[in-house]
Amino acid sequence: MVLVDGDVETYDAGQVPAAAAEAFADRTGWDPRRESATYAFFRVRPRAVQAWHGVHELPGRHVMRDGVWTSP
């Protein structure tokens, strides 16, 4: 499980920064801007990230706090 807490900016196809949309299209092979359906783009700037697989990993689950990656 991964839990990301962060600040989000929302864009429609006409507002999304071109570089971000191009990077998404290059990475996924799909460009939602070219679709007839309406899609939203989200930019998430994480402040905290937790990741764990089971109860035994809960003590080390915080991999980012206050926008800074924690050390292992």
C-alpha cells in the first residue's frame, strides 16, 4: 500500500503545461488531449509518503516527511 499526502493542482487539457502533457504522453504512449472525452491532469507535490506491505513494515512506512525523503 502507498499513501501520498500532498498539494494538488488540477488542469484541463487546455490548461495543462505542454511539457508535462508531453512527458505523460511519451511515458504512457497515450495523449488524453487528443481524445474526444474530457480528461483532467493532476500535478501532485508530495509532502508525505508512506509505503508498506504488511504489519511488519509499519514501523518504517514513512518514506517522506515534510517534503523530505527519509533515510533507510
